[in-house]
Amino acid sequence: MLFTDGMANWSAEKVRKSQAAHGVAIIEVEDKAGKWEVVSPSRFARRITANTRTELSGPAAGHAMLKTAADPAGRVVMGTLNNCASGITPWGTYLTSEENFINYFSGGDQLTEHERRWGLRKGGAGYNWHQHDARFDATKNPNEPNRFGWIVEIDPRNPNATPIKRTAMGRGAHEGATVAVTKDNRAVVYMGEDSRFEYIYKFVSRDAIQPGGAAANSALLDHGTLYVAKFNSDGKGQWIALTHGQGPLTAANGFADQGEVLIKARQASDLLGATKMDRPEWIAVDKQGWVYTTLTNNSNRGADKQPGVDAANPRVNNTQGNIIRWKEDGDFHGTTFAWNHFVFAGDPSLDRADAKGNINGDMFSCPDGLWVDGRGLLWIQCDMSTGAMGKGDLKNFGNNMMLAADVNTGEVRRFLVGPAGCEITGATGTPDGKTMFINVQHPGEPSNELSDPKNPRAVSNWPDKKPNGRPRSATVVIRKADGGVIGT
């Protein structure tokens, strides 16, 4: 809750404060005599906000659809926002995605086909930045929304490094970007789009990863091939290249060049016949080479005038979610794969079969975050909507939780439960496996999923638990009492 009076007395000052609260924070922590502490001051600490200078690189940089009056070259964007999930690269940089970026922009009464496909609407989603910042008014700056939705690479070890929006990896409401490495040392980045009926992508770098860290690989993610996934009903699938001039991706179909293919990745994937998924969120790769993605839910699956079920998305009104996985044929850069469903979430007592006869089997719902630890355990984090908790198919669930799964046996065990109104997200750990870090996001979110300035403690006052305290997001550090490896 940024403002004690909510959206009342809206002003340019409130817009600036809201924009400053968005983006990415880099902090340094260290273990001091068995206690983790934030290093302050730290030469690495910085904030990257909605008004921080970032640069565009790759095939779409300088494209006509990315040029604005403030940036006629189409190569410099102020800021990144709605950042979600993360990817750590082998060369030491951090990948963050710009998830539901379109919600910050306001469109006009008459939207173009491109604007409609990306969900632009008049008034946006209530952030109201456009009222005092013309950048977010698409009627005045129609290309500004095209400058968001990219994977942003940040060098956390160089506080002077400019964040880079890597356009070769395509534009989308990405939830995250997970890096795998091929046997010939090329980077493969897997990405999902957290939006109903959108797609799963991967980017394969043209060049091999070089020794020398971030400086030696500063252009690695600017050259390569972007693919979108098609899941076939026989348990096989293929990756289809989003390459200008191949198949329907031609000027005649609205793609003048590769830059336009990347900017309009959704439209390109539509034409290529990729599989429309149930909100693919985080992606993780296990020790055997299986790639997992959470399909958190899609209550519109099979609804009137909406896509129906298919083999990869077999549930009508998929309120519970599931986890799908695949293994590439050959190496991570392969263009074909075999896939299956790792687990279906849901209340077993409901005994509801999906289109293929699979019964809801595991007592968790809306899987979101994923992480594979050093031992190979798959950690699953949940994000049930606060407004849906305790209702319908979610009537028997408590708060959002985190679970551990044995990828070999399929056994799933609950590990922790979060405070009321929160999402559990962002797991990682120390190399020795003895410390885990997780994040508790927006605790105390009320059922309408909006901050209530009149009753900010209606759901929770975590983590301080003070009678007059208000809920705050926080990072939780977890260790075993015996000092052993987490998950043993």
C-alpha cells in the first residue's frame, strides 16, 4: 500500500512514487556468524525503476515500431516494470521479465488490431499513470507499449552497467527466463507467457558462451533463433522458428522484417499454429534434462468462444492448474521433444476427471514458481488468487504453499504454508544446500486483490505481527535446525 488515501487526490507526485516502487532492486547479503544480513552500504546496491535508462539491443532495436518522439532512434527506453521471475545466466548476469506491462498503458476508443491482440484498453488496469505521464497514454505515444514486454539483462556485479532489453528473445508477457546450456556450450533460454492461451518459447544462442563473465558475453543474447512450442496429441512436439520469411511470417502477412516478427511474437505464433497454453509461468530444468513449466490455471478453457481442451491442456475450466514437462530430442537446442504431464493439481475429494480421465490428485492449487535444487528436488510454489480462496474448487484449500517433488517417483510433499493473502515465490539456495531463500509477496492482500487504505490489516499484519502493523513483502531465510541440507 503506497498511499494512505489510495487513489484519491491522484497527482503527478503519486505517479512518480508509484513508478519508483516498480522495477528491480539489487541487494547484497552475507552470512555473519551464522546469521544472514543485508550489507549496507554495498557497492552493488541499486534500484532499477520505471524511469531508469535501459537500452534496446538485437534485431528489433531501432525498429520503426520502437521509435518515439522522445527516442527517435528507437534504442533507449526509460525503465522496466512489472518484473517477474528470474533467470541466472552462466556468465553471471540476471534476466528479468516484464510481465503484465500492458496494464500500465491506456488506449483510445478505437484500437488497432495489434493493440487488441496485446490487450491494450482504454484506461488501462487502474494504475492511472497516463493521467500525469504521457508516455503511458498510447493515444499520444502509440509505440511506447512496444518498448515493454522484453527480457531484460542486468549485470548485478557492475553497478554502472546499463540494463539491456534483449529483443532477439521476443516480446511477451513473460513470467521468467530459465537458462540451459547445450553440449557445445550455447545458451538456451526457456520462457513462458503468463496469460491465458499464450505460448511457451525458447531462444537458442548462435554463439557459444565464452569465458570471461558478463563482459565476454555482452552480445550473446542478441544473436540466435527464437522458437515457439507445439504440443502434439501423441506425446511428441516440435519447436517452430519465428524467423522472417519462413512459412507465413512474410510481409504479405504483416511482418515486414525480423524486428516486426519479434515485436509481434504473439501474432507470429498464432500464424505458426503453436499450442495455446493455460498460463505458462516459471520454467525449471532437472538433472535428467526434463524441462518443467507450471500451467497455473485457465478458467476460460472451453468457455464460450474460447479455445477448447487439447492434449497438453486437457481440463475445461482449469481452476487448479498442472505442471507439464518435456525432454528435448538430443540436446537442448533440438527442434523436437517428448512431453507428458508431471502432476495435476487439485482437491482429490472433488474426484473430477479431465478430458483424458486424469483425476485431480495432489492437494495444492495454482502452481507458479519452480526451482530445481542442487540435489535435483523440484520445488513448487503456489499462487491461488486471494479472491478465489475458499470458493468453488478451492473451498478446501488454505493459504498458498510451497512443496517439494521427487521428479523420479512423482511424490509431492508440502514444505511450508505462507501467511494469509500472499503468494510464495522466488526460491533459491546457497551452493551447499544448507540455506534456502524464498519470498512472501503481497501478504495481507484482501479478497478484492486491491489495497484497502481504510482497512490495510484486514487479512494480515505479517511479518511484524504488531497489532497496528501493516503487511509487508519480505524474503525468508530457511535453515534446518541441525544445520543440514534443506530437503533431507
